[in-house]
Amino acid sequence: MNHSDYMQKALQLAKFGWPKVAPNPMVGCVIVKDGKIIAEGYHKEYGGPHAEVNAINSLAPDFDFTECTLYVNLEPCSHEGKTPPCSDLLVTKKFKKVVICNTDTNPLVGGKGIERLKKAGIEVESGILEQEGRELNKRFVTFHEKKRPYMILKWAQTNDGFVSKNPIPQNKSENWITGDESKKLVHEWRAQEQAIMVGTTTVINDNPELTVRLAEGKNPIRIVIDKDLKLKPDSDIFNAAAETLVFTGLQKTSTKTVKFLKIDFSAKVLEQILNKLYTLNISSVILEGGTTLLQSFIKENLWDEARVFINPDKSFGSGTKAPEFDLSKAVQEKTGTDNLYQIKNPH
């Protein structure tokens, strides 16, 4: 095996931590001696021991690491957070070499961990499977490099390009576009992201709960934009199943589960919202809002990924049009009876 093989194993281990590690990155670690993997570990949950610690602790306390190479997909931390610095631990254990996939984009680390290792005489090599590592931790990378959450746009549309009938039918099932497999997949996505966002109109029309019910996992933080506080207090989005953040132009006292955040709706609304979510340490948002909200994020290029369901067998003829969006370069797959188009922002 070579560096890439061992790093690939570390990346595979890292995935086991998602989404429990959020907003921390996914990190995996393998320890190699004489060409063989002798220990493995990964970061299991936010606030818990890091991957390096778990790998080291899987061996005897008096194990000699002086002839070992440690592979980890993210630069070992150098600051005291919820856990002690991993770089100090590796120095204490006297590793011969440390091989890293990505330098940490968190300014609290940003090369300081590597510097600490080198000063202690440990050989360091970095940049192994660098692109694969950035893709794995796209949320973490975006959060620290762009100072905002990783934004995923999601909607479903009919074959003739509508997201809803207008007016909304009394029987809401008439307005459903996707099949059961797609609905289940959406709930799996919700469990993978820290937050989910909609606008006022979506809540008024659909009264969604925005929770995880068709899959296992934690409910995301619910975010709604309600400039004039039009939403009824008994809307399902305000129930106790999850925390809800309301961005509004008015002053209102927050409750235990509903937090009202006043912003200025006369200028750069989306930037204000994303800046606030950044300060709240929310690293990813799935946007399930209506056409107006989705189009505003598309127009301002404040998105990272789009996931669009199209039911080829359903047409509304008229109604609310889907966002204007180029899907010509999207990757297409079948989800039950629906077509799913996924594309990353090329810019």
C-alpha cells in the first residue's frame, strides 16, 4: 500500500462520523508500522475525542510509536477547544511521520498544527488526496473559507416546470409532485444537515413541520424568513420538535424553542441572514423554500449545490413556476419514478 491507499482508508473512516460531528469536520485516522495498519479511529461526535486520539487509544498505553506513521485527512488541531490539541499528543507520542490530506481551513489551526509537529522533529507530508478531502468536508471548508454555511438548494417540479398548483388545492395531496422514494430521500438529507430554511409563503401554503420523520436522525434547526411576522403561532414549524429561528424586521421576544432575529430588510437580506448563521456556528443549510426564495439565492450566487426532482409523468399546465435554473450539466439519476438532477456551483 502507498500514501494514497492509507489516506483513502482514513477518508472512509471519517464518513462514519457524519452527521454527529457537525459543525466539526469529518476526520479519520490510521496508524501504520512496517507497512501494516495497526490502529484506526475516527471523530465520532461533536465534543468527543478526535480521530487521532481514538486511534492511539486503541493501542496499549505504553505502545512505542517512534517507528509509526500516522495518516489523518485533516491537519491535527493545535488549539484547546472541547478537547486538548492533537498536535501536542502526537509530539508526546513521538511519531516518526505524519501524513495529512488537507490543511485545516479553521483560522484557529491553519498550518499551526503542522508547524508544531515539524518543530518537534516529526516528518510531515501533506496534500495527499487533497481534492477528495475537500469534497468530503465541503461544509466545513465552505464555512471557514466563505464565512457562511454550505447552501443546498432543493425543490421538486413537474415535467412542464411547475412547483405548485395555483391556487393551492384543498386536498394537499393533489399538489404532491414526487413519489415515496424521493420523499424518504429528502428526509435523509434533512438529517444530514444542520438546518433547513423556508420562506413565509411556504409555511402559509403548506404548514410544513420540516422535521425528520421518514428516516432516522436528528431534526435540523428550522429557519423561516418572516419579515412582518405574518405566521400563526400554532404553525407546525413552531412546535417543540426542533429549534426554530425566525428572521424578521420586527422586534419580538424569543421563547425556549423559537428565536426571533431582527434584521434590516432594506439591504442585503440574504447576506445578513448568512452572516448571522455563521456567527451561530451553523455550517450547512438545505433550502426547501418556494420559488421566490430559491431564485433570490440563485440570483445572488449564494448556493453551493442544487438537488432538483422532476416527475416526468406529472404536469400541472399552470401554477407557480419553478426557479429559472440551468440543469444541462447536472448529474441525473432515477429515484423511484422521479428523475433527480444534482449539480454543484461551478463558480
